[in-house]
Amino acid sequence: MQAFVDEYGLRMPTAVDETDQLFARFGLFYQPSWVFMDEDGTFEALRQELGADGLRSKIEGLIES
């Protein structure tokens, strides 16, 4: 995961879930998985590969909303 963060220069918070407790909280059971959360704690969990373009599109959509 760190290599992906470094390669694409991501500046958003990322988490490593070594005990799987965080994954379980969001109903995630495999990688890749993404969780997008707003200021009030509302979240969307995606259980899919996004790739750079998909991630960029998702983030841009969240910024616009």
C-alpha cells in the first residue's frame, strides 16, 4: 500500500489494518477496498479496484458535491 501512496503522491489519510478490526467495521474482507468518509462520519465503502483514473474520478466527484 505504501508503494501505491508514494507512486501517486496521495496526500489523503490512509490506514493499515494489521488486526482486521477496521476492515470488519466497514464490512470489508479483501483488497483492494476503499472507504471515503466525510466530516460528519458518513462513509461509502467500495470493494473494487479503482486504479489511478478511477480514484481521481471518485475524489473529484466528492470534491464537487
